Amino acid sequence: MGLYLGKNGESIETARYDSSDLSLLARGDGSEVILQTIRNNKMFYVYPSDDTETMEFFYILEGECIYKSKEKEVTLKQNDYFYVKDLQEAVFFTPTTDMKLLWYTTKPAFYLVSNRVVALAEVVKQVEEKDNYTFHHSVRVQEHSLRIARMIVLTKEQLENLYLATIFHDVGKIYTPEEILNKEGRLTPEEFDIVKRHSYDGYMIVKERYSLEVSLIILQHHERLDGSGYPYGIKEDEILLEAKIIGIADTFDAMTSDRPYRKGLPAEVAMDELKRLSGIHYDAELVRLFEKALIADGLLEATEEE
């Protein structure tokens, strides 16, 4: 009769992707209604659709977030909403609490959290169980990478690939022995050679289960401009832009995080080290924009030069 009733949280399909839970509540004529739960401080974005007629509407059922542009900062709370149509560039939001959104889109979107992505998320969970640092590190690398992404213009495909590659960039560590991952002292050269295999292993895992484009970013995230990186020692423009972004975010978080054998460095010290290696290991403009984004987000104090 054309009437559909859903009771007690029923949904057509559910998926847990990264730090979000999604429930497909309704679909028809290309439109979808999705209930999305997003974890606190998990930056998310809305990107321009390939179809200028596509509209996406988000109603905040619970929680709050901050929308920040170059001109203003706005806090959105329960019963506020936002929607996009004919969007010209990506917009970014940072939750300040756990959030629950009702998301209506005139173009199918749930396929983006397909079984292939969910399967990869399960592998990430296994890595987390082996090495808790790796999981939390990946989440922070994603946040830092998106800070850089919001300062530049990426295509929809680049942004989606970056978003996925960040959370899966260390998935290859599923094959790294736990005694090496959790060693309390510094690694020997032989042990470090074993750790370095994770870039290639991650590439193979993601290539086979999801996407060649995303897997290539993972393969290259430890490559450096001067050819001193691994696994292949490629240089400059041979390195994908997304991999250059992750390389900066990955290094910054590694330096500022506590490890079994040392305390994390202050953000200012880590940034000075990135700047020292700008143009050598890291893209100088991306490092500059990363510093600017960290200052804007209150994670780094502005210097006199700023």
C-alpha cells in the first residue's frame, strides 16, 4: 500500500565505518534517509556532488559540532540543521560531542560504506587489538590529514581516497609481530626492516579487498621527496599528493605521541622539525598549510612570523 513502518531502531541495512555508525532507514527513487552517529572530535566533511542537482540535508538530533571557514566559525547544536546543493568546495565540521544526524540525500550514498570497507575496518580492529597505539594513531593521522585537505582544493575522488587511506594506512601491521610492535626499547635495524614491510603489506591488503587508488597511497605514505623513504625510494612528483599529506600528518603524530621508549614531543618542537625538513622530506607548501591549520584550530601557538 506504499506505507512502510519502522519500529525500535529497525533499518534496511547498517554499517560501522571508521568512527561512525550508519543505518539506512529508507530509500526510493535514488533518494536515501540515513541515521548517522559520529564520535566526538571526529572531523567529517561534505563534498560537492558530481551532480549539481543533488541535495544533502543534515538535521542534528543530538550533540553539537563546529563549522569553520576562513571567514567565520559557527556552532551547530541539537535541532539545528545544514544542507548543501550545488556546493562549490568541501566543507568541514568538527563534533565537540558525540553526534546523531538524520541525513537525507537525493543521490545514493550508503554504498560508500560497502561490505568491502567494513571488511577492511575489521582488519584495522585486529591491528588495534595487537597494538593499541596504531589504531588511535590512525584516527589522529586522519584528523591531521583532513586539516591539510581543507586548506587546499582536492577533487572528490582525492578527498575520498585520502579519507580511506588515512584510517587504513597502517593496516599492513597486521603481519608485524606483536613483540616488535610493542617493544619498549628502540628497534634494531633488523626489526625496523620488518616494520617497514607494513607499507607494502597494507598496499596488498587494500588492493585485493577494496581499491588500487587507495592502496597506492598506502604504499607511498613513507616515501620522501629526496628519495630517502621506503619501500621504493621514489622522489618528488612520483609521490602521490595524498601520500605526501599522510606523510606529514603521520610524522607529526608519531613525534607528538608517547611511545613505550619515550615521551611525545611538544607540538611546537615537532612542527619545527617538519619545517627543518621541508623541501627535503616533506612538501614545503603542505607543511606551511598544516602549521596554519593547527594554529587556526588552537593546537599550535602562532609565531611572530604568523
